[in-house]
Amino acid sequence: MSAKPCLALVVVLLVAGCGSSSPPAAATAKPSADNARPQAERRETVFDPWIGTIDRAKGVQGTVDEQAAEQRRKIEEASR
């Protein structure tokens, strides 16, 4: 057997081995009021500083948008 078909076979077997024929039991179980558990606490990750930066940037963008809308309103009133 040559190298290319062997390599292709190995890749196919690796990909097939990673898949699952049925979803995990936890994913298929429907939550009910009896077995409802509180969500686990969120753990800190290495991405938290970046997420915080994004949240602050969104807040600043909201402020800028509000100020721009106010400025446009004032310009419209002055041009009448």
C-alpha cells in the first residue's frame, strides 16, 4: 500500500474515532424542577481581562452614541 492511501485511511479513522454516534446522556436529559441544580459558579479564566476590556469599550461606545445623538438633535433644532 502506498503512503497517500495509508495516510488518508489514518486521517479518516482518527476523525471517525473522535465522533460520537449518540449525544451524551447529560445533553439529552430534560431538566425538571425536581433535579434542577443551581448553576456552578463561574471560574476565572485567562480571557477575563479581555472580556472586561470589551465590556468597558461597549459602555464607552454607548456614551459616545448618546452624545452624538444629542449633538445631532441640537444641530437639527438650530437649523430650523
